[in-house]
Amino acid sequence: MVSRRAGLGSTHPGVTIVVSVPTILQINISRGGLPKRSITEADVTTLGITGDVQAHPQFHGGPSKALLIITSEGIDELIAQGYSLYYGAMGENLTTRGLDRRTLRTGQRYRAGSVIFELTTMRIPCDALDPYGPGIRKAVYDAQVKAGDPSSPRWALSGFYASVLVPGSIRPGDAIQFLEALA
């Protein structure tokens, strides 16, 4: 969140204008499986974050699932429901702050740091999440989500996979800029 003071010539001197800028809150990797641990910066290739390994590459990873993105707000919702989670626990590579999960769609392109990525598909949760609480898979994914219905209250709680269009580097605190949505 960025806060700015209204400048000279403002019709409302002394008013603080708050502009919400989506950012990378945390970058996470593992040597395979869950949870992932946070790192201070990352090099991102078309296959994902350097040093990140998927335990089941037949289901995760590869060019169309190079990154898993989950909002911190979604994780906080699940924690409030009683699930024993923390950032990185669900296997996300990027924990974001300020992105509205309800507006995320396949085909959207974003820039973070020098990386450009495109959302490719919703993540289907597996039994690796079960240690975080009974019923967590149903709490993050339902028939509406499976059908592609963004009106589901569970929309994007399980995260979105993304392909990397332009490799580069990222750090926590980097702004996430919406570029375009492909139809």
C-alpha cells in the first residue's frame, strides 16, 4: 500500500490519498513438496524460480505451470476459518498482497520486477494440503470453481498457475502491474 500526501495546488490540502498497489509479499521455493520457504530474491526462468523443485512434476511445474500465485488475503481468510496455514504453506511461489483474487482470470498478463507472466489455469488442490486441516481442499475448490465460475466464494483460493513470458528477477515488495487480458 502506498500513501501519498496531496501536493500543492490540491483542492484538499493535507488530505492523505491512499493508493493500493498490488505487490509481491513473499517469494517461496522448496526442494520438493510443501511447504515452501521464503527467499529474499529470485531469478525466474520460463520453467519457474531457480532452485524451486516440484515433488510431482507430472502435475506441477513445466512451462504452463512455472509459477503458483496465491493472495495473502486468501490465505488469511483460510486462517480465519481455522486452517493451520502460513505464507508458503500451500506451495505458492508468489504470495501477493493487494491483488483481488476474485478478479483473476486465465489469460491475464502481469509484470513484477523484470518478469512478465500470464495466468494459465486454476490450481486443483491435492492431498498434500490435507495436513493443514480437514476439509481444506473443499474450502479452496468447489464445483463452481471447477466449472470456471468466478462468482464462487472459493474462486482462486487454491491459487493460479502462470507461465513466464519474460524471464527476469523479482523481490518481495516489487509492484505487480496488470498489463492486459487475452480473450
